[in-house]
Amino acid sequence: MNPHIHNEEMFMNRRVAYYQGCSLEGLAHEFDTSTREVCAALGIELVEIPDWNCCGSTPAHSLDPVLSAALSARNLAIAVREGADVVMTPCPGCLKSLKESLEVYHNPHQRQKLLDILGMPFDGEVKAVSVLQLLYEQVGPEAIRERVVRPLSGHSLVPYYGCLLSRPAHFARFDDPENPVSMDRLMEAVGASVPDFPYKTECCGATYGVTRNEIVGKLSGRILDMALGVGAEAVAVACPLCQQNLDLRQGQLNRQWKRNFDIPVVYITQIIGLALGIDPKKLGLHKLFVDAGVLLEKRESENSRAV
């Protein structure tokens, strides 16, 4: 146990309902595994919502907003039935859907239609948060700092928040909508250097990667170009879609930009997990398309010098 911890009661087990969502079962599996590992290390018990269903995401919302809200509300209603008052999801897209279902429920003109579609008890008394918000508000940078066993000192990392984690402000109710700092503070807490990054909330192109990949190439390329420009060796993200556009598509970006981008795009949970001493394979670091071994190599060389 870290001898510097003097407030052990902060890490007593807490139970939080966990909405995994669809993408974390597939392409973003490493976001799921690293989230579970980090939460377990910090004394947070994630209880997966039984029989959860797709949140509806963009397609359902485009067809019928109330029907889409009912899809997400079912997950929340099950969580409440199981005794939860907080539901955490790592995916900002899922978080948006969960929050929208609460917005519809609290709209007196839409509530009854939502409940009729839902067909099960639901009182709307539950909060939906991202894993970033959970780690920042419920655990906190200082508490995480006290748990660090392998500080990432010497590493320069930039945070990329994307569009949904803190915006729109009245909806997200978390961090600053234009200049969020929660991820910055968490990375500083694990010892990393975090330079100012003016593109931290610029759009990466989102789902246009399917239909208009040249748009994604232009927008995501700008983000990576700026990250390199401020001296970053890796980009931290907290969104599966952002991670995919910045990591998986780097070959496309290189062709479009006539560049040789080769910068790891790592989930914030993987970064925190490394600092907490969790096995990189358990964090899914090997599943990234752009090799993030630079983080391990530097850390190992610093440890060997310290010895």
C-alpha cells in the first residue's frame, strides 16, 4: 500500500451502476477493460446494468426523440430498480442519450408518452455521468495522486475532450464548455506534463468517417497536427468515436495530409491505469492501432535510472 495515503476511508468501496454501451463491446473494448481496472483499483465497484439495451444513439433520435428517450430510460429504470442513484457510462454518445431521456422525462408535455412507451416504473431520480466525471468529481485528482506508484513524469500529453463531454453547458453540467480542465488535472495528478492545447474541444468529424471521410481527415488531421505542434507525445481521449477517428484513421490522415502522423491516442483510463501500476495488457494498451509503447519505454528507463 502507498505509504503516503493518509485518508484511506476515501477509497472505501462504492457501488455505481455501469452502462457499458455497444461500442465498448467491440472496437472500444479497451476502454471498457481499462475503465473496470481503474475503478476497481480506486475502490469503485461497477455493477453492470442487467439486460441493458442499446441507448438508441443518433439513428433512433432522428426517427422519434421520445422513442429514443424510452430506449435509454429503460436502462436507467432498471438501474433504479436495482438500487442505483448514479449511472456511469464511458461513452459520451451513450451519456448524451441517457441525459436526453431524463430531459424528456422532466418535460411535462412528453413524460406520459415516454412512460407509456417504457411500460415500467420510472421516477427520473437518477444521475448519469461519464467515467471522466466520476473520476474527477467522486474520486478527485488529489486522491488519484496519492495512489500513483508509477508516475508519468517526463511525458507530455494533451487532452482531447471532443464535443459532448462538457457541452452544451446546460445539458452536460460538467466542467467548462469551452475550456474544460478535468482531464488536464487528472493527467497532471499522475505526473504528466500537460501543455496548453487550443484544439481540445474541436470536432474530430464524428460519424462522418463513414459517409464523408475527407471531412474527418481534415478535422482530425488538424487536431493531431496541433498536438505535435505543442510537443505532445500522446493524445488522451475519453470517447470511442474520437479515439477511432484519431487513432484508427491515421493511415488515411497521412495520405490526405501527406504526413507521417504516428502519435498514440490513449484513453484517459489507460493513462491513469498505467500510473496506478496496472498491467498494460489488462488496460488493453496493445489493442491500439498506433503503438503506445513510448509511454512504457520512457517509464521503464526512468525506473531503471532510479534503481
